[in-house]
Amino acid sequence: MMTTDTVAEHKPFQAEVAELLHLMVHSVYSETDIFLRELISNASDALDKLRYEAIAAPELTADGEPPKVRIVPDKKAGTLSVIDNGIGMDRQELIDNLGTIARSGTKSFLARLTEAKDGAGLIGQFGVGFYAAFMVADRITVTSRRAGTSEVWTWSSSGGNGFDIAPAADEVSKRVARGTEIVLHLKDDAKKYLEPYEIERIVGAYSDNIQFPIELKPEEGEPRQINSASALWQRPKSELKPEDYTQAYRSIAGAFDEPAMTLHYRAEGRQSYAVLLFAPSTKPFDLFEATRKGHVKLYVRRVFIDDDADLLPGYLRFIRGVVDSEDLPLNISREMLQNNPQLAQIRKAVTSRVIGEMENLAEKEPETFSRIWDAFGSVIKEGIWEDFERREKLLALSRFATTSGEERSLAQYVETLKPNQTEIYYLVGDSVERLKSNPKLESATARGIEVLLLTDPVDAFWTSAPLDFGGKPLKSLSQGDVDFGLIPLIDDKAADTEKPAADEAAIIAVIKDVLGERVSDVRASQRLTTSASCLVAGGAGRDRVLEKMLAQQSRGAVTKPILEINMRHPLVAAIAGQKDAARDLSLLLLEQAQILDGELPEDPAAFANRLNDLVLRGLVKTG
């Protein structure tokens, strides 16, 4: 019986939580086991937080109770309880933590979860694992007492439109001295989770490396520990098997895939620390969140300190794992972490080891490295722009689609340079298919020159830095002057077409007069062999793709492009002899170049009328 002062207050769920709960209640996901892994993970986090806060406030653990997670199945009541004696939650924390999802990317997450055939991995990655319990329970009751306080609160919900929150009944308050008790009222088809062997199977598969004891309290007999409760990263590599690492990865990362790369070592010397890091084999859903949040946990002598201590640069944010220091002070604050010189040294050393391990994979296990690059190459390339110290290494690691039709490294590219080729050429765009049809490739293609085809948004940024590889500068085919004069054509007979078909100076003067301020310059092209025109950027400015991206974000104006014309093209030659049509032909050269660059003409209706008029003139002449 609840006392009269425990009247429950009903509150609605945040809209995103309501949508998530609908997915959970009506779940068709096959991996329902995830609910227990997630509840144990949350309990472990609560124990970690208590241990951290108790460094500054020892009275929080003055009762001497050892930290643990207890699982209690009750077949008669049809309930499964997960109990911890961690930090606990007060009333507002229960409302905030169990009634709202306070992080960015929620909408994107829900969309992906709705589309996913099996969203178990997504649930864990997003950190909303508590709600996964509604896959197996039709009602959940959470009772919690925050460490150091006297109030105990009960939160309950059936996964509908909201939840009830009230002061806990007296008998429940006595039972929860500190921490959180979660009671799941299991659905009929989930009663298998009351069997001890099922509980042990899930804990063994997903939670064995939780650092705190996990006890199973059978209906008969004494509680017994069912996990190893050891910090795997502190154990020698010789004692561990591949499956141990996979299990640790899934527990630490909240994932279901296999790790594509595992890095486990102990650093000794000026500083001592253990490292266990993993590269996933599939993209985490939050990879491109604006915060670029890291996912390497910092421990100090097995005490959890922070889950985002900036232990790796942003371009390695896909790496999951643990760094456990023997030297940092236990009472280091999250604010102090940012300016701690010891941590800065660890960050530098660990970053170098991660990149070194990827280099090793690229050389010895190229297929494995390809899995990492396919999933995270667009993120790793951020480092080419940001990390000057490691730029050369990151360029060497990078793999690119090229006009040769295969993904290549820059080392492979340089090995096949054409005679007299002194630069590495590239084009930036939004798809390989569109880039392959870009007229700016024509002269390079005629000479068999391989061109990198860059389609990730980040490519427009890192290529704006002055770069070279093996002494060969990287050169955009859509920026500045290009001269392939010293590189022989594949077909020598094509050299006859190199001669201009008309008076260059006169034609350029006419086009400049017509286009006026629409372009910054008009000049004869060395890039084109069959197309009539293209737009390029000046050598000193930004690439046009980068300019357009920045302009869309209101971070800069787009400068006027340069119009390059193919002096051997009949349309260009016609301008000299068609005084009446010179204006329309000049505008057409600009507008078709804009269309080929994925832009709309300045006045689409005028472009359509102009094109129709030119076609009709041609029909009249041939009629």
C-alpha cells in the first residue's frame, strides 16, 4: 500500500520519446536481448558516476556497500528487476533522463530506426537503451534515491502517452538505500528472460567485462556473481582471444558488428597507461553530428572519469574504446582535462599509434583496411585539413576513386604518371558519374592522364590547402591554368585538331562584350577537346565547389567565374561569322557551362527561349 502522500503526477513524454516508445512497444526487432545489455550498461554508468563523485565527497559511499549490479527474476510476479547501488536519480533527473532525449540528431536517429530491419545496434549507439526494455515489458517501474539524499521517487510507465512520478512508498524507500531499481513487468512472450540460464547467456555475451560484479539472485539460493568483472584492457594480450575482444568491443561501443581493427597495448615510461581501442566495421549513426563527439572513455586507475575526454582528434571520432591512466590525478575535473599537459601527451601518442595501426593494416591487410576506409574515409580526410603534423601520413592512407575505374592510393597514382606529368590532378563534385562526364576531363582523357574524382563534401575543404605527395603538387582541373602541352596525346592523329578554327582574339572580345559582369574573364581553354565551354576558378581563389558550399552557409560570396572556350568548336567559331546570333551564342556558351556544372542559368526562361530560337533558325536554313 502506498501512503496518502504518494499521489502520482502524470507527465507527457517528449514527442521524440513517444515516437521511440511506439517503435519499442510494437517492435519487430529480432535482437530483444539488447534490453538487458542496455540496462546493465546504464547501471554500470551509475556506479562509475558514484565512484567519481565520491572522490570529492567520500560520505556518498560511507555505508561501505561495495558497488554492484543485481538481477532478480520473479516468475510468480512475472517481473525482472535490475538494481544498482550507484549514483541514483532525484525527481527532476528521473523526468529529464526517462522522459526526454536531450541530444541532437534525434530526428535522424528515429528515421533510421524506423527504416532499419533490425535496429538493435542503433539503439545502443544512440544511448537510449532504457527504452529498449519496452520491447519485452508492458509496464516498467523505476525507483531511485540519489546518493546523499533522503528522498526516494518512483517513475512508472506502460509505454503510452506519458509516465507517472510520485514519492516512493515507505516499504520501497527502505529497500532502495541508494541507487536505482528497475522492475520490468514482462510480456507473456518475454517470460524466457526469467530463466537464470537466459540471463547468464546474455550477460556472458554482452556484459562480461563490465567492471562491477553482476549478481544473479535466483528464486532459491544465494546471489552469485555471473560476470568476470575485470578490466580487459589491463590483462595481457597473451591471455585474450579474438572473441574476448569482440565481446569487449560490443560492450564498450554498444554495437553489434565486428570490430574491423583492434589496438591493445600498454605504454610505459614517462607515463603509464593501458589502451584498448576499436575501429567499427559499420558507420555509427551519429558520425556526422556537428559536435564531432569522441567515444574513447578515460579511466584513471580503473576509475571512470569521462566518456569524451578529447583523447583523439575529431577526425578519429569513429574510434571506440578505453584509455586507462596510472598517473593522472583521480580528482581531475572535466574542465582541467582540456588543459592537462599529461593528457595532451597521451592524446598525441595514442593518435600516432592509431594512425600507425591503420598504416600497418593498409600494407598487410588491405581488404580489412578497405572496410575501415569505406566506412570512415570521409571522416579521416578531415585530418588532412586539420592535422598539419600528420598530413603526409593521412594523404598516404587515403584512397580515391579515379578515372581508371578503381580505388587507388596516391602512391599507386604516382607510380603510373605519364611522361612529363609533374602534377596530381583531381576534380571535386557531387558524384563519380557526373564527374566522369565533366568536360574539364577531356584534354586529360585524350592523354591518358589519371584524375582523382573527389565526391565527399570534405574534399572541397582539404584540397584548398597547398598539398603535394612525393614532390608532386595536387592540382584541380577546375581551377587556374592547365597546360598539358608536354604530355603526348594517346592518338597522334588527334594533334591536327589542336589548331584553332577561328580568330581567337576577335571571338574572345565579342563574348566578353556580351557577358560583361557575368564572368571575370573569357579565355581559350587547354582543358577542352570536344565540348564548347566550361567554367573554372582563378588560380589564386577558392575552387568553385568550395565557394558554392560556403555561399550556401552564408560564409562568403561567390566570385565571378572564368569562362573557358574551345577555339576548335564549331559553335565558338560561328560567333565570328554570325553577327546577328553572336549575342545568343555567347550567352549559350555560358549557360551550357553552368548546366554542366550542376547550376541553373541565371534566367532559365530566357535560356529556353534563346535555345528554341537558335534551333528554329537552323531549321529554317536547312529547310
